[in-house]
Amino acid sequence: MNKLLIFVLVMLAIYWIRRSLSAPASKGGERAATGKAKRRGEPEKMLACAHCGVHVPESEGVHGEHDFFCCAEHRRQHRSQH
Ligand SMILES: [Zn+2]
């Protein structure tokens, strides 16, 4: 039982260390403010808005029930059409 507790603590420690290492080193955290910030260097997936067809990064758009939209307003407009 004790071994299990130590294992869990070690896993938590690794998780904390990894999280602190992946956090942006610069002050301010301009991308972290969005709450959806991706790791630096990771290519952003571009998706087309189902309403207007504009391509936006996945983290900056919104997901509908089945589609992807560039903004919440377009998701609302698209939903009201169907
Ligand atoms: Zn749109």
C-alpha cells in the first residue's frame, strides 16, 4: 500500500516538473492568457469556418456540434439557418 502511495507521489512530481518546464519562460505569457496556448514550435492546425469558409487556427475558432467556426457569432448564425 505504501509503495502505491510513493508511486502516485512520484507521478505527481513528474507531472509538476513537466508542466513547469513547458510553461512559457517569458513574463506576461501573451499566449497563456487565452487558456488554450499551445507549446511553442508546434504547428497550428488550420480549419475552415463552416459558415464563411475562412481558415483560422483551431485554438482561435470554436467547435460546433459537428462543424468548426471562426467565431461564436458564426456558429450561432449557422445554427439558426438549419
Ligand atoms: Zn466564419
